[in-house]
Amino acid sequence: MNHAATDARGTLDRWLTSPRVSAIPMPRGDLSPPLLSFEFFPPRTDALEAQLWACIRRLEGLRPRFVSVTYGAGGTTQARTHATVARLVSETSLTPAAHLTCVGAARGEIDEVARRYWDAGVRHIVALRGDPPAGQAYVPHPNGYAYAADLVAGLRRVADFELSVAAYPETHPQAAGQDADLDNLKRKLDAGATRAITQYFFDTGVYLRFLDRCLAAGITAPIVPGIMPVSNYAQAARFSAMCGASMPDWIGRLFEGLDDDIETRRMVGAVIAAEQVRLLQANGVDEFHFYTLNRPDLTYAIARILGVRPAADAASGAEGPG
């Protein structure tokens, strides 16, 4: 074992035994396995398609509540998203949720996409405003749905979809402020959304305080926390800076010296995410949405740590290794 890995494991041991948010109870050992859902993104090449379907098959046995498939900026992956979702319906036991956005399309076009999903057997849509193409500001289509709340209301007229929307514990980067962002979330839920799924976060206290604010605003729909497993700290830090998700300094310290040690990075990432879920479970949260990045192994390992077993293991009552 190299010195960097030894130092990282020592840091990890100290981190696990020292509380960081004193107001949050440490996880108990008697918590039930949580409900999970997973997010995938549609492939752009044949090689990435093979990687996606290997990921889907790896995670399918964990029996997630649903799996979502993203939609590219400016609606650029509409055909690939639809093809992936349709294949999920026809070839797997999974319940797919298709992302659908307002960007760059008229109401009639979006309604037609939604009808095609319904005809394909899709009953769950993640309704989002969406991002414009890189480098462009968001401008509502003159004949389209201006924002996600309008999209939710429109989809409610198309069919009886289950509708999820986005929530931002640390405030959307383009929002006028915290209160305005919360008002927007309430409009989406009042328009008919079933639940909200949050942007990922790493500070558990951020999410719990956000829940308090939601309740104070009269929001009672489920707010499912988004979890992003991290194995490449530098990459995660860059992406987080762009989307407004803060990364506590202690996470960076855990990954110090591990640039060339991918296995230890994966172990650190698995423990961080598993403890994050357990802390939230100890506070009464029992459903979580994992951003997989089409890489199944880390999500699969975290699920096992949390007691979520493949269907075959659960049916037999057998305990797998580790």
C-alpha cells in the first residue's frame, strides 16, 4: 500500500469517528434499506451506449423505485432520450422517467413528445425548464412553455403523468434569491407535480434546513435528496462550482494525495455517500435519487452498504460477500 493510501485511510477513520454537524444525530445501525432511484444520461456514441446498458443491467437488480433519463441542453438529446426510455420499457423491469424541458420548442411540439411517451408506456416525466445551449442565456420560446411550472400544468392536460420537478437546497444559480427560488418550487408543485428531486449536495445540514424552509412555505410534497457519489474530486469540484453546489473542505482533505489511486478514491467516495444517506435516514428521510453518471460500480457498492440487495439475494435470503 502506498503512503498516500495509508494517509487517506487514516484520515477517513478519524473523519468517521468525529461529528461535523453537531445538530444532526449520527446514523443508527437499525435503519431499514432506503428507497432508491437512479439517473442515467442518453449515449452519444455506440461505445457510450454499451456503457449505459452495462450500467442499467448492473443496477436493475437493485429494484429502484424508478430510473430517469436526462435531456441535453437545448433539447439536443430528444431522440436519444426517447429511444433509451422506450427500450427501458420494452426490455427491462425498470420504471423509467423521461426528462422533458421547455427549451427551444413550442407547446404543441412538447405535448406531442409527451403523448409519444404515454403511448410508449411511460407514465413518469421529470419536468424541467432546461438549460439553453452552452454560452446562451435562457429565453422562453415565444409559443412554448416559459418555465417548469407552465410545463407541469401543460403535461397535466396531456395525460395523467406522475411528475417530478427540480429543487435547489442551495438556490438555483439563476434565481433572484432564496425566497424567489422557493416560490418557484411551490408554483411547480401547486401546478400538479408529484415530488421534487434536489440538486445534489454534500452538507447534510443544507438539505435539512431547506426542508424546514419548505415546510414553513407550506410545501408538503416529498423532497427527494439527490446524491452524487464522488470518486474524482477535481472533476466534481469543477462541476459543483458551475451548478452552485458547495463542497465542504473536509471532502477535499479526504481525497488529498489520491490522484493516482482510483481504488482508494472509490472507497472514500462510497463511505462519504453512504454516511450522508444514513445521516438523512436518521432524520426521517427514506428515499434518495442517485446521479450515476452511467457508472454503476460506485452506486452499486453504496447501495449494498445501505442494505439494498439485488432481487435474487433478497428472494433467497442469502447474504453476499462484504
